Amino acid sequence: MYAPRTTPWPLVALFTAGYLAPYLLPTTVGRLERGLDLSATQAGAVGSLLLLSSATAGFLLASRVERTGARTLARLGLVLAAVGYGGAALTTAVPAVVAGAVIGGFGSGTATTVAATRIAAEKDPHRASALGLLSVSALAGAVYLTVPHLPGHGLTLAAIALTALAVWPLTSRLPGGTSGPLAAEAAGADGTGASRLPHRRSGMVLAGAMLLWSLAQNALWGVSGRIGVDQAHLSEPTVGVVFAVALGAGLLGVLGAGALGSRLGRALPIGGGTVVIAGCIALSASATGLGSFAAGEIAWNTVYPVVLSYLIGLAASLDARGRWAVLVGSASSLGTAAGPLTGSVLSAQAGFPVMGAVLAVGLLLVAVPMTGVALHTGGRPLLPGAVRRRGGHPAALVAATTGTPSGAVPEVGAPEQPVVEIPLDGTPEPARTAYDTAAATRAPGGR
């Protein structure tokens, strides 16, 4: 019998608290622009600082989760998020708002780092990340339905702070110190604490591609509110409803990705999904009415979390300790951080349609290396029947669970091994008289 799968709800909640800030970025930037009388570029810069602080936390803490303890770092991150975002929501002084956003961003990044590290250690990291995306999409959709009807610049910031406080009690179920298999591995085989990072080339390529992929996504996401209000001539409540419906469609996309699992591998969802996203971005950026704006945003937000869940799973598969998951996630956060400012500058200089076309072309180019990494490290084999001949996923799973050295299992997509025939010419045939027949009446060992 198979043991029932347990859902890591504390990690899902922590993932939600860490990812909520990027999901609420359009309304956060828009509210800062209107509520604090900032220019579009200035408000985008504040959003970029928030996300840059989040990425910094990931780079600094990628290798420290197991040594410091997941529970300790998670609680530190949630406290920083609650204090930073809460303080920024309660003041109208621009320097204080910026400082609060930076502190809160570091807290969000810390929570995301802990969640990514622990999710990578799960038996099914794709399922855990899909549940996290499902949760954050639902919560962000609820905020988008509520915030447009209330005044004030800090409502979205307050929502993130309250989410951090609500997640705090669940951190008691996280590991408190360096214990368990991940901690043992973190010490290294020689006890020096040094452990070589696996799949370095694939990890670096994926990290660089994810930086550009996230930059393109958030360059549009950061100005989507302005596209709806200024170019499509919609009211803020209408734009909020479109965003809520789009995030609701994203829930369906995540559910579909969770149900599909690894049946198609990772290469097709990542590469094909990115191509679809490029078309959605071009459509949304050129929208001039409710129909085109809603179609672009809803289609985009349906496919985006699907591709993201497979990318998170791909990064987690590169290292069971979760280091590549955190490093790739932090590179993605750098792109996310540069997104709002990039979108603001491009749209101000060339207009929204040209910005969308530039971003779409960039995504098409980035899809190539990401698909290559997925094929090389975790995609379906290139040749039919290669799984049976070279091990593939089933053999890799056995190696991971029974202690078989990983080098004994060929990677999926590895070059086919040549078959060498060994000649047997000259070997004498055994004479038939050299063998006797077995007799049931003889005693064992008798003659």
C-alpha cells in the first residue's frame, strides 16, 4: 500500500505570505502614485525597491535555512513583513513609506526563501508549489475585489501585513533547528559544511532566463492598472474586477497544472506556455477597450501560474536541499524588482503597445534556454523508448529513495550508449558427456 500524501499547509501559508506582495504590485504602485502624489516612474521605483529587497533576502539566506532553522527565519521574515508593510500603510511621509516597503520586502523574501527551501525537500515539490500559487491567487483576487471600493494609499500594504500576522501561528510546525536529512546533508560528507552545488550550468542558465522572464511579466503587470484606466478608459473598480476575474482564471490554471502533473514533462508547459504568454502580453498592452483588455489579462493570468509552477518544480529538482530553488527564485525576484520601473520607462518613452511588443519578443527569446534546461534535466526523453533503456524517471526515483549513487543513473536526455559486441569465436563448445542428468532418487550431494 502507498502512504497517503500529506499536504504541507505551513509551507503553503508561508509561500502565500511571501508571494502576496508581487501579486498585489499593480494596485500597490497605483495607490502609491495617486495617494502620495508621486509620478508613475517614482511609484514604480518604490515597487522595484520593495522587490529588490525581497530578492536580496533570497540571495543572502539561500544556504542558511537549515543551519539557522526554518522556524526561526520564517518568524523573522513574518515580523519584518508585518512591521514594514504595516508601518508604510499607517504613514503618508514618502521616506517612511519607502523604508517600510524595503523592510517589508526583505521580510517577504525571507518567508519565500524558507518556503522554497522546504518545498524542494518535499516528495512532490510541484504539488506543493501549485497549492501555494493557488492560495496566493485566491487571496490576491479577494483583495482586488475589495480595495478599489476603499480610500487610502496603504490598503494593499496593510493586507500583506495582516497576512503575515495570520500565518505566524502555523510556523510552530516548521523545523526549529538543524535536524533531519537536509541538515545532515548540509554538513557535507566530510563534516566541513561544504557541499558542491549540483547542475551548475543548468542552474545558472535557468536563473538568468528566469530573471528576464520575470522582468517581462512584471514590466506589464506593474503598469496594467494604468493601461486599463488611461488607454482602455476603464474605471478603477472595473479594472479591479478584471484583475480579480483574471486571478480566478489563474486558480483554474493552477488546478489544471496540479492535475496534469508531470504527464507532459516540463519542457512543453514551460516553452509552449511562455509563447502563449508573449501573445497575451502583446494583446493586453495594445488594448483600447474592456474586451481586449479583459481577454489579454485573463488569458495571461491563466497561463502564467501554470508555467511558474513548472519552473519552480524544475528549479527544485536541480538540488534536493533547495539551494537552486532559492537562487533561481531570487534571480526571478530581481527581474520582478526591475519590472515596474522597466514598464514605466518603456511605456513613457514608446507607449504601451510598443512596450508590449518589446516584452513579447524578449519572452520568445527567453523561452529557448528555459526549454533547453527542462529537456536536459527534467523533460521527457528525446528518443522514444529511451526511458526503458537509460533509466529515466523511474530509475532516478529508485536511486533517490534507496541510496543508489546518483552517478549510476543516466540523466534523461543523455547521449545513447553504444552497444559493443563481444566476439566468442574460439570458445570450445562443452561436450554433452560432461554433464549428467538429475535424478529425483538421489540424496542431496550424493553421486
